[in-house]
Amino acid sequence: MEIFKEFRFEAAHRLPNVARSHKCWQLHGHSYRFVVTVEGPVDPKTGMVIDYKDISKVVKREVIDVLDHQYLNDIQGLENPTSEVLSMWIWHRIKELPLEEVRVFETSTAGATYRGQ
């Protein structure tokens, strides 16, 4: 069974490895949204794979508290904070959860999905 929970944070970044003429080379911000999907058996007693509050506790501590209202390029591992890099970074920060995928939306129509190695 798969379940998911959605989260949001605000942050600024720039993409230092694109051409200076690329609009994302300049400092700009996003209202990021990401979805954490976990997988596992449904516990017959609780009727749940995992409690949503347990997912939220890990994500808040390991991701939201680190990224919200920050300049992503200053965070170790996010020096080139593309959606692809960000989805992998989040995965590795919360890998204590039984993860299936992390999907990051940098805009309402664009993002990246990471499902582990």
C-alpha cells in the first residue's frame, strides 16, 4: 500500500551552472511543494501504513526547518539546487521513512520525482 503527504516551503535560489543568459541564473524564489510517498503493509491493528503525523514530524525536522525561507545555494548539498537535486536531497534526509518516492514541484507545472537509486 502507498500513502502520501504533501508539504510546502518558501525559498530562494539560483542555478549557478546554467548560462548567465538563462533566467534561472539570477537569484529568484519559489513556493515549493513536495509530496512524500511511503509504502508498506497496512497494520491490521491501526489500519495504517504509518501515521501521517509521524511522516510530518520527520519531514518538519529534516526538511522544512532546514529549507523554509532560506537561500538554498548556501545549504550543503544544494549548491546547484535544481528540482532534480532537491528531490534527491530530501530523499536522503528522510530515508528513515519507508519511502517510495519524493516529488518536488518548483512551479505548479514543473518538477522532479526521485525514487531512490
